[in-house]
Amino acid sequence: MKIIVLKRDKLGDLLLTTPMLQLLKQHFPKSTLTVIAPESSAWILKDAPFVDTLYGYPQPKSFNFKSMVAILKQLYIFLKIRNEHYDIAIAAGGEYSHRAVKRLLWLNAKRTISYIPKNNKGYKISDGVTELNPKKRNLHESSRMIELLKPIITSKNKLNYPDVYFNPPEDYLKKAQSFLTLHNIKHNQYIVFGLGARREKKQASKEQVIATANYVYKKFQMKTIFVWTPGSKNNKNYPGDDEIASEILKNAPTEIIPLRAPLDLTIGIIWLARKSIFPDSGLMHFAAASPGGVIGLFAETNVSPHPSQWAPLGHNSTYIEAKKTIKDLGNKFLFKELSQL
């Protein structure tokens, strides 16, 4: 049997798809499991043992020659997949997506699985799963995607959900170890504090970062590696945190080590840390999958994504939720969570 999973979202979303992919391979071990995702996130599954074939397609961001080449490459990939005649195609997502369904149907698999709107019969999805009722709307995104397997996995027993999977490439860890050696820091003897969220209400203040770094150093003699997304906040495609980080680092104590780095080094540093602290973001989900785990930061969840759906998944991961902004929680809000490092 040939199964293909279409995943159109970003880094954190793809990480949360890995439990569903592992379940598919467990229940259909002789199947060929293929995943197609944007190039910007597909690399996460490059060496995943439960994925047999991986396609990454480019996403054009503007109308120019480079974008036209990307569109043609994307068309070629989807034509190739269409000609491979898959038995099952799944649009992996926690809710209905018109664009995902459109692409899913174009793959022309024998069976198609996707969320569909309630009371709407105008879809050609062969195995539509009606969007979750209000009582299940707070179901975690990872579990929402596993719900999509009900048309093909029948079990009287409750499914045993696998952990989120990520195995950082060896060169990520080597780069991280070189950085640590340069700063005379040992593996597992530091914490990571990151910005990493586009919504400022989820980000800690300068005073909170410094107070936390001082606390961890005084109590455990551990330094804090402070990371942020490189770039200006005015970048239209992907705004960065340079301006905010600059303010935080002004006159910062020596216990704080700044890291403005590419994603590979940042992930390596997260992976070797005792604990990480991140706002709700892709980096938070990477940190959740790491051995040290993460403390996720959420705010104003009556209008923003709620931790019941997007909380970090991992044995050593927790989260803190603020009514309005993280800055309202005071400078000691992380001390209890970090007291048992």
C-alpha cells in the first residue's frame, strides 16, 4: 500500500505531525509512506525512520523569475506524485483547509482523507472527517491530526500516541559544541532563553530575562544563552527580533551569552541545554522534543492560540499562561519552574 501525507505548514506544525506519521507506519509497516511538505520544513523528516520518501517543494514569495522557477519545480513534483498512483492521500492538519483539499484531490489517490466542514456535502473527499465539535475544539493539534486516521485505523483499544520525533543532524550538534567550547560552557550546564515569537505579548521583558539569568547562575552556576530570530522587525516576509534583543542586551550581565545564529546552530544549542524557555513558536516545539525540554510562554489565550491546542509536547516540558502579556507576570515568574534544574 502506498500512502502520502500532505503537510503545508511551518516547522512547529510539521513536528506535531510526527506522532501521526509514526502511527501510520506502526499500523501499516509494509506500506510505503511518503510525505510532501514545503522545503522550508520538509528537512525535519530527512532521516526519519518512519518516512520512506520525502518531497520538499519550494514556495514562491513574489512574482519574479526565481518565483516562476519555483512554481515550475512545484508543478513537476506534484505531477510526479500524481503519476505514482497512491492508494491513500491525507491532508494533515488540525482543521479544514480549502487549499490543502484542493492539492490533495489533485494528487488523484484512490482514497483521500481530510477534515471537511460540518453539514457540507460539496466535497469529493472519499473519507472526509467532519471538523471537531465544540467540545473537542481544545484537543491538541497533534491529536487532531491523529483523528484523521480513523477511516483507516480501526482499534477497540485507545491508540498509544508516540512522542514528537526529531533527531538533529550531527553537524548541528558539532556546531553547538564548538560554540559552547568557545564560551567555556559544558553540555547540559546552561539554559536557553529565547524570544522567537512574532507577538510581543508572549515575549519576556529585559528585566525578566536578566532576573532569570541571575537566578539560574546564583543557584546552579549555569549561564543563560539568549537567542532570537535574526533580522529587523520591518522585514515583510519574516520579521526578526534584532531591535528587541539589542535593548535586552544593553548592559546585560556576563551570565547572559548572546546567540544571533542560523537555525542549525540554534537547534544544536537547544538540544544540548539543561532547559529552554520560549514563547509559543516553532523553536518552542523543537525545544520540547529535546532531552532538557522547554517552558513554553503563552499570553492572552482568549484571542491567541491556546495551550490546550498548541502546548509543547515532551516529557520535560511545561508552559506558563499569562492573562494579557508575559511582562505582567513579574521578574520572578520562572523561578519556581527552574528551581529543580
